[in-house]
Amino acid sequence: MLHEVTPAPRIDTNDVDQDLGVVDDPAGLVLAIDAVCPACGGPERTFTVATGLYGCTRCAHTSPEGDH
């Protein structure tokens, strides 16, 4: 069974005090995650949608799992 998907509303960056960008392609998304890096202890990790890899904002550590 297929479900109809409603696209999320676009953000009008003219109405926002910060510089925000709208990503049309989800593969280009890099998400910030509040998690400690197991390699260096940094307080924030990243998740890159295109690669499926978790990374670190402080070091070059990457992993296919968020807690490794």
C-alpha cells in the first residue's frame, strides 16, 4: 500500500535572522548529533546521509555505527 507523502514546507530565509540553507537533495545532508566521539571524546558527532557514516567535528574518526 502506497501512502501519499506531503513535502515539508520550505523555509523562507528572508524571514529568519540566521543564514539558513535549504537542501533539496537529502543525500547532501550532514546532521549534527549530540553524542561523544569514541575516538577523541569530542562532544558532537555528524551523520552523513549520502555515505551512512558517522563522523566527528574534532577528529577524522568515522564509523558506520553511531556509538563506535
